Amino acid sequence: MWKERRLLALVICLVLAGGLTAAVVGASRSAGPHAGATAGGPAASDYVDIRDVPPASPVAPATPADPGGGSPGSMVVDCGRNERMHYNEDNLVVSPGLRSGAHHTHSYVGNLSTDAMSTDDSLAAAATSCAGGDRSTYYWPVLRRLDRPGTRPHERSAGHGNTGEIVPETTVRVEFRGNPVSKVVAMPPFLRAMTGDAVARTARSDAHVRARWGCSGSPDRSTTRYPRCPDGDRVTRTLTFPSCWNGLDTASAGHRSHLLFPGGNGVCPSDTFPVPELRVSLAYAVPAGVPVAIDSFPEQRHSPRTDHAMFVNAMTGPQMTAVVDCLNEGRSCRT
């Protein structure tokens, strides 16, 4: 009798286990390509229809105490859109000297030599994609289509689940802007800068979240989530860098304390000086309904809040002087 009871119990356990497995599989399938924690990818809540994002309210321009004190100009630096497919898993700003230290793939414009082993001297001697000769390096995590497997380098071996077809940038706009209330001073040579927070999901804080996403047809709407855009629109991505320098250091522990963001009124924190504000604007051709995600660390699950970018200033003295003069004189310039 005890053998029969034991057998019956085993059968019941198997049936229950089978039902549980079927339920899990069914839930995973119903979640589709945004299965989130189950698949290690973005959650459904990481996406939003751009039509559900309210338009931004107009912001009154900051008024300088001295009527001539602002620097309202802008300088666009034409560095192409990574036509040479400069990708690697390095991060010169955060983990210099460490190959594959980023654990995900970055896309670059500007300096064509940038990798983990770059030095100030090697950057200064390298070729560049920038039309005016700017040898600075500008880079950010790649954007991938989740519905297509990767077939090329950096699509199949990026590490930590960062696989899939890379979506190339259709446009890359590198722009320096002035400060609304003060004149700007020159950035020091080889200043390192970072914007965004690659660990924002597990940090459970948006204190350093900076990237804004949107659709080309709705320039007045932006979000920290991946946008679902109407057919024909491009997905847009804007990363703005801090622009208040401490006047001493080109880098710092944690990569933030030497270069801070100004307040909402444009005023820099005490003991810092306004330098040109770098803004990188990206656009991608993504068919409507296709899921996309940026590369990330595995525990960050490709959250859009973890978007980030890095910059190393390798302009010559005359090149930086041209930027500063353009901004302070209120001109619109291009190089």
C-alpha cells in the first residue's frame, strides 16, 4: 500500500510541475519580445507610445544679471555618423587600459583610434572623422533591434547578452552650446566627461539619468523610455553633458565631481566655471513596432534609463578658442 501511495504522490507532483512549467512558458510567450525579467531584456514598462507623452511646457529663458553676460552661440562639429563602423567594448573614460572593460559595445565618432589603450598622445596624433580636424572622441552604447539576431562582429560577441543587429545612426549631431547667463571659458585639453548613469536601474535613482528619447515627428515630446514612433518617424536620442568645470582637474574619481551640471537657471555651482555644453543628438530609422534596446550590463536589463555617453576633448588650442569665441559672440557656427 505504501508503494502505491508513493507512486500516486509522484504522479501528482509531476502533473503539478508540468502545469507550472506550461504556465511559465505561456506567460513568457504572451509577454512577447518585452518579456523583461524572464528574458533578461527590457520590461514592457520601458516602452511608451510617443502620443502618450505630454508635450513639454515652454521654459522661460534664463536672464543674465549682466545683459551682455550670456553666451548664446552654438557650434556644430561635423563628425559623420560612424560610417566606418568604429565599435568596441572598451571605455577609455571609465576603465582606461582594460580591454573589453565596458562589457557592452560602444559606437564612436571623432577620433578613429579610440580604444581602452588610448593615451593623450595617441589621441592627439590619430586620424578623425570630424571634417574640421577635431580629434576628440565621442561615444555611446549601440542601439539594437531585438527581433533580429546579430550576424556581424560586435553583434554576436558583445558579451553579457548584448547581442542582436546593431541599428546604425542615420544622423549624429555634435553640438556645443553656451551658457544662458555667463560667458564660457575653454575646456582644458583632454578633459574627460560622462553623462548618464549606466547602473540607474539597480541604483533605483534617476539622479544621474540624462538621456532623452523621442520621435522625429514630435520634437516637443521627450521621455526617458524607449519611444514607439509612428511609421516614417525616426527614433531620436539626445545626450547632454555637464558644463561647469572645477578649473583644476581633467578627470576625477567617479568621473563626475570635476564637471557638474548647471542649475535650472543656468548658474554653475560655486567654485566652478562654465565651459561649452556638449550635446550629442542621434537618430535611427526603426520600423514602427520594432522593439529596440541599448547595450547594458546584464543586471541593468537594457533599461533606457541606463543610457550614457562619454567624451574626451582632444581639440587643439586654436580649435577650442574658435568654439569659445563663437559661443560668447552669439554666432551660429559649423566646422
